[in-house]
Amino acid sequence: MEVRSADKAVVGYIANGSQSKLDTALALLGPIVSTFLKEIKGRYMVIKFFASLISGSSDFRPSLEWVDRIADEIGADRKVFASALTEAGVNYAMWMKKFEEAADDQPDERDRLRSFALMLIPKAEQGLLQMASRFGVQPQIAELASKMEAYSSRNVSNQGAGEGSEGTVMNLIFQQLPLCGLDPLSLAQKLYTDDFALGYVFGMSDMGHYQFNRNSSAQPDAIAYIGTVFRETLGSHGQELFVEAVSKQSTDIFAEGREQGASELGSWLESQGQVVPLGLVNHFGDST
């Protein structure tokens, strides 16, 4: 069989003891080729992901549209916000179901959107960190981080005193739940057997009434205020747990949690929102 001249040249190159040169060339090119392929793969995955957001299946689209509503509530880019939640492993359908189930206890849809936005922001922040480590701090990532920080500041740190301040206390509790792996329903279940956590919620509510309603020192007003926080935070379990909390006032562990909750709300107000309450996060972290 006739050997082509090019093949002869390769054979001659190797036969002349130049195999080591070829190996060296391949060794030098290997990392460059590998890096190039990884970059191409990364770009392909990003394009593929965003394409799935646009043309998702009919089963996926309703929950994606719900996430879009949360993004609109925050004033964030829909695609980047959804990407951040996906990076954090958020199950859209599960959260949409929780949102719908909360309608009985929180019928005002705007209030529910605000509550769920505040619960999802910490998860989106976690996803942004993962995205930044993979793609660098792109302008879209920095913009979303800024939007979420501004939204949290408007809806938590800068809430006014007086009427409606129960929502401030509620949101300070809500913000801790994703870091505990909890939601309002699972928190309520834990409060039936956890006197410290029950006391914490009571203490933060009690301090909220004291700080936001200085002109009203009457005990019935305080009881009504705390009861409202319990019902708005814990839904259908709120009233029962409020009664349980009132009966636990002399319990040492409850009193410890109550003091912690009151102290953290006081520190949050004194620092103008810079000292974030983390009592439930630390407590449930220590107990796992």
C-alpha cells in the first residue's frame, strides 16, 4: 500500500527521535485546550439555562411566572433572580404552593408577596454568591444584589412605628427562617415543643409593642399586639401558640428566649437595622 508523503513525514519525525518534542507540544497545548473547552461548556450551559426560562414546559411555567411576580415585587431582573434561586436549589413549585396555602391566613396578596420576597431574598443571595464564583461579579449580579438590599431596607429596616409595625416584627422573624431550613408552618410545629423559641417570638413581639407604641402602655393593648404578631406569623396555629406562650411565662427556658427576642429587637432598632436578629438561627443551629 502506498504511503502518502504527509504520513511519511510524520513517521520520519517520530523515527528521528522527535517523539519527545511532539509530547512536549501536546503537554503545552493540553491546558489551553482544556480551558477553552470548559469556557465553551460554561457559556453553553448559561445559554441553555436562559433558553429553558423562556421556553419551559407547561408544567414548569406557572411556578416560573410566580417567581417573576416575586422578582417584580423586588424590582429585580426576572431572569437573573430566577437564575439565582435555581443556583440555590430553590423548588419553585413548592414555594408557589406555600404562597397559595398562606392565603387563608394572609388574604392580602400584596402582603403575601412582600413576605415571600423577604423569605426568598436570602436564598437568592446565596445563589448569587455561587454565580459570582463561577462567572465573576457580572454587572447583572451586582445589580440584583443592590436591588435586593434596597428592597429589604425599605420593607424591614425603614418600617415606621405605630400602626402596622406588627409586620416589622413578623418580617424580622421570617428573615431568619430560610437560614434555619424552616418556613412559617414548620416553625409553628417546632414552637409546640420548644419553649426557648416560643419565648423568643413572644419577647420580640412584646418589645415591638413597647418600642412602636410608646403612647399605649395598657396591658390589653400589648396582649392584642402580641396576639396579632403570632397570628400573622404562624397562621392557623398562631392563636393556640399565643395562648400557650401566655401560660409559659414562669418557665425558665421560655423566659430566656423571651429576653433574647426582646434584646435582639432592641439592638436592631438601636443600630438602625445594622445588627440583624439571629436568635432563632443560632438556637436551631445549636440544637441540630
